[in-house]
Amino acid sequence: MSNKARERKSYSQDFKLRMLKEYYESGSTKYSLCKKYSVDYVTFSRWEGYFESKTLSLPSDLTELEHQVYMARKKSESSKATGPQTESERLREENLRLRKALAYSELRNEALHELLKIGREQYGIDLLKKAGAKR
């Protein structure tokens, strides 16, 4: 029995965030993403817990919208198994899905701007990138 020590891998924070973003946006399973990027499942779960503890809690509207998007995705996956749809039905569902995704993105954008505003007012930190060319 060989007693090889496992080589410790380190990942950049950018890579971790990109992988977490893909996980949340694509609806892929943790397992499939870990397999795709050759990252240990436990390691990925640890990243998820770490970054979740760093974030602020989402407003209830945003959480509800996220739940609706999840349920719509689940419903669309189950409807795929029921059979073919007409072109107009498919387009209506896609339109609805895109409208919900847009509403989610707008709420998220509003929450991030509010976070920037709080940082500027309470801590005097201006994180917005300045417009205009550098000289």
C-alpha cells in the first residue's frame, strides 16, 4: 500500500467566484461542476459556505423571486419530458423565463447599488469606478 501524500492545490479567489457564479447561474449540480473543473466536492462546498457567510442577507423580494425562478426552471425541466410543444408555447415560456431573469437581475443590481451607497455613507469608501479616460 503506497502512502503518497496528496499534493495540496490552491485556487485563486477569482476562480472560486467564477465557479460559484456558474453554479448559481447555470443550475448545474455541484457534482457535475466539480467534475468539469477537477475540484473536490468537499472543497467546493467549503468555498460555498465561506462566501455565503461573507455576503449580506438578500431582501425577501429577491429571495422570493429566486424561488420563483427555481420553480419555473424545475417546471420547464419536467415539461420537457411530457412531449413536444408548439413554437408559440415554447416562445411564450422563454419570454416568461427571460422576464423573470431580467426582474431578478434588476433587483440584484438595485441591492448592489444600495450596498455601494451604504459603504460610501457609513465608511467613506467609494467603490464605483470613475467614468472617463485616464491621462
